[in-house]
Amino acid sequence: MDTPKPHTAARMAGIAPFHVMDILARAQALEAAGRDIIHLEIGEPDFATPAPIVEAGVAALRAGHTHYTGALGLPTLREAIAGFYATRWQVTVDPARVIVTPGASGALLLALGLLAGPGDEVLMADPGYPCNRHFTRFCDARAVSVPVDAGSGFQFTLESIERHATPATRAVLIASPANPTGTSISSDELARIHDWCAAKGVALIVDEIYLALTYDGSEHTAARWDDVFVVNSFSKYFQMTGWRLGWLTAPAWAMPNLERLAQNLFLAAPTPAQYAALAAFSPTTLDELEARKAELRDRRDFLLPALRQRGFAIPIQPHGAFYLYADCSAHTDDSFHFARALLEQAGVAVTPGLDFGQHQPQRYLRIAYTQTLPRLVEAIARIDDFLAG
């Protein structure tokens, strides 16, 4: 007789798996069998962490910096982050309003843990990064997915927020540049939304983990207002994905509760990673990061027209990040099966739109330009053969 299993929380029913991880697992199995796979599915830069950051991390380990820091992070790192806002974006942020977190995920979990609970609603764009809605569900709140399309640049407008807001709306979550579309919200529209949120007593959370990877237009941070929750990360622009380090800037009134949450949820961000990140803001490191950013832009500028020429509709040129959200409906009515076939037959791994929401996911693929230009050229050649077959 089978022994009974422990009860599983009801929230698990609302937390879907990452389909991209299934694609990745199959891609890795094909590689193990000797196939050459071009990975355009994972949202991670192919560059190694810059050497000055690595060396600072090694030095921290050798110096014995392996104990906990305070829950809010190293004071020197919080000051360095505030300094980055001043020099990069000409915005004054009090270091006392900066929390260093285990990745941007830790920052978002803190913000939602503070703001959202049973019966509460958080508005977010669809398509959007899936963990946003899953974190909301984890807090027993409801993620309200608002369909966005090319007409609004795949971003919120104030009018779309007003149509979906209810008395239960506690927060609006915006990503700019966004995953999976790479598009940004305009400074003016963000200001309109900020003013509406402030007037309604609704929290505004802005995910800016790709902000420093903006290729077109100005980089404008929501941290110019001191009543906004701004999520950022060392993963993308600084290329420290595996170091698991991010940060949150928050209103002063929220800091005591956020510190209490951090103490209980994760104690503190990884100490060696925090010391390593101090080197992320050095002129040498920033010069290298800007050169890599230029290379990412070159990749976008090759891949975008190449895909359009092959019938993939990308109506909005992405402003930043390293993704193309491509409409593949000229070739298929099922992007998931298209992605699986492209992997099996052509050895090119991409992510189906199903991971990013319920608004026409079968039409879209997310294609990450996180491989070198020669590999992207090869990917296009393989796609040609696949479409011809």
C-alpha cells in the first residue's frame, strides 16, 4: 500500500514550470550525444565576469571575508551603488535606501513580500518575465496580467493600468527594458504612471536590470523619485549571473520592514560576491562592460533584420536587453512545437512564448543574442535550411 504524501500548498498550482528549462535540458542531451547546439534560449550573457571583479572576489576569499554582512549589505557597496546612480544617471539616491540582495529575484521578493498579500492584486504586463507573477502567487496575492502589444511598444500605458486597476490593486510592476521584448517605457509615460500611483496610494515597482544595456534612447531610471521601488542586478550589464547579487532601492518608510524581511528570508547577500561587486564600478571594469555592450548591440543589429527578412515579424526594434521577441506566425501556429522542431532538426535553441504569459504566446519566440556574431550567422544559416525543409 502506498504511504500518504504530505499535503502540497495550493499556491503550487499557480506556479508553472519554465518551459525554457525543458528546451535547455533537451539541448544539453543533444550536445552530450555529439550534436552542436547554438544556444539562443537562455537569458544570460556569454561573456565571463570581467577580470577585476573576479580578482576582487578571490581577494575577498583570501582575506577571510566569508562571514555574514548586515542584512542590508556592505555599507561600502550600498554607497557605491548610490554613487553609480549619481554618475551614470545623475540621480541622487541615499545609500540608506539601498538594500543589497541575492540577485534581482531577492529584491523583487522583498518588495512583493512587503506590499502584497491575500486578496491583493499586482498589475504586470503580458508578455513579461514569468517569475514576476510566480513571486506574486508565492505571496498569496494575485498577478493581474495586462495584455500589451506592439501598439504600446509592449509596455504599459496609464490608460491600460486604469482599465485593469481595482480597489484591490496594491502595486504596478514595470520592466524597462523588458524581458522578453527588449522594449522600454518612455520617460513621459513612466512619469504619468508614477503620478497616478502616488495619487492612488499604489506602489510602483520598476525592474531596471537591463537599464544599463539600453542601446537606443536615453537611460532614465525611476530612482529619480524617492517613493518608487527599483529593482536592479549585477547579473546582466555587470555579467555576474552566477554570483547571485542584486539590489533594491526603496522609499525610506519601507526600509525597517524590508530589513526585517531580509533578515528572515535570506540573512544577507553572499559576502564574497559583495566584495567582488565593489570592483564593478571601477573605470577599467566599466570600460570593458561598455565595449561588451557595443558588441551586444552589433549582434542585435545583425540578427534583427536577418530574422525579419525570413518572415519573423518584429514590429518594434528593442531598445535594450539582449532579446528579440519574434512573431513566427508566418511559419507556424504553435511556437512551442516550432521551437522543439528547430532544436531537434537544426540545432538552434530558442524559447517559446508560452513562458512569458497568456497573450498570444503561440505566435512568439524569444531569441537571445547571447552568442558571438559568427555563431549568429551560423544560426541564421541553420534556420534557412530548417525553413526550406
